[in-house]
Amino acid sequence: MLNDSEKNKRRIALVGAGNVATSLALALQNAGETIVAVWSRSNESAMLLGKRLECSFTTEVELLPDADIVIITVTDTALPAVARDVAKHYPKALVVHTAGSIPMSLLYESGFKYYGVFYPMQTFSKARIVDFSTVSLFVEACNKEALEMLKSLAGKLTDKVYSVTSEQRRYLHLAAVFACNFVNASYSMAAELLEQNGLPFDAMLPLIDETARKVHNLQPRDAQTGPAQRGDNTVMSQQRELLDEDFRRVYDIMSEYIQKNRHI
């Protein structure tokens, strides 16, 4: 394992150039790490991120340079095939993936001897670079040496570093789907209702912001408000009449959950 004086000399290769790779690479670079290359199946994606990082880029795994750490940030569907290709080229590097629901054992099955997981639990978009100091990072590794290296690397980005198992990470990712993906889908539904009635989505932003702030101090169950929480069936009935079948189905499921768990 590299000692403290060598930490800034780690050479990192990125396999993937999408949403996660973009924010993660910039955070690592800003933390003093050396990004030596970017790979992507898309030449345009590889080129855009490579130029942004001022490093080499390629669409051929075998053309990637030597690296101490290889971070695979491709989709869950592409991960098995990409990992097998990377294993042929990097038999000795510490290789990690960033997926929430894929077990670490996939890397062992792909042929790696030195491997782990580097999972940042955050929503990423290329157009909005994430401040990694606010991100929770979950790590897992094949042995103590690899785990310490990943903790060291993660610690340069955030103080929210956790060591978890693949099974625990599955539940983290599932919880994130509820807390992020489903919530954003609700924003989209709200935006559609507002647009249909000539109202701006911007009007929702103070409400959205306060809802998020509340759960920093309250348990989500204690922060719940609204007609279902109050048991106001008259309002709920009136609101249901305004919705089409798809929206009404979501409304009913969520309202039923809230009512079953409400504080009286």
C-alpha cells in the first residue's frame, strides 16, 4: 500500500465517461490525484471528459496506460462485459466499480485479484458537477490493504466514508431509489399538473427546499404533513377527481402508505 508521501502519485484510470465519472474524476483531480486516462465506448464522451481533465482518452481498453487504481463507472448492464475486458489489461491494479446494486464478487468472477467497490450515493448529471465534500461514500474491498487504500482515497473527497458489505449496499441503493428517483418522479408529476393549468414549477421550489431541510432535524415520519396525514378524506376525494388514472393510482398508493404510518 502506498504511504502518505506517495498518495498524490497514484495513477487513476477511468473506465466510463458518464454522469458519475465526470463529477468523480473532477473531484479526484481537485484532491490532487492523477487521472491518466478515460475510456468510453463513445469516442465523443471519452474525448469530452479527457479534454476536460487534460488526460488521454480512448475507446480501446487495451490502449489504456498503466494505473494504480482503475475505476469502472459504466451502467450495471454493461459492467460484467466491461469488467472482463478490463481484467485482461489490468491484472495487478486495484480495480473498483461504483455501482449500488452489483456485488463486489462480480469483479472476482471477472478475473481480478485486487478489487473493491467505491460507491458514491448521490444523484449525478454531467451538467451539474457535485461537491463531493457533501457526498456519502461507501467502500468495500477484497482485503484489508485494498480497503485501507479505498478509505484513504475516499477520505480525500469527503469525511462521510463508510465501510459496508455488498448486501448492505443493495439496501442503500434501494433506499436511494425511494429518496431520490421516486421523489424526482413526483417533481415531474407536479410539474406536469402545473403546466397543464398555466402555473410555474418555480412556485414549488420553496416548498421543496423546506421539505428537504426538515429531515435534517426531524425523522421523515415526524415531518409528514398533508391531507393524508391529517386524515382529511374530503380533500383527498376532491383531489382524486382532478387526476387521470395513472396519477390517481400513484396518489392512492402514497396516501394509503401515509395514512397507515401517520401520527395521530
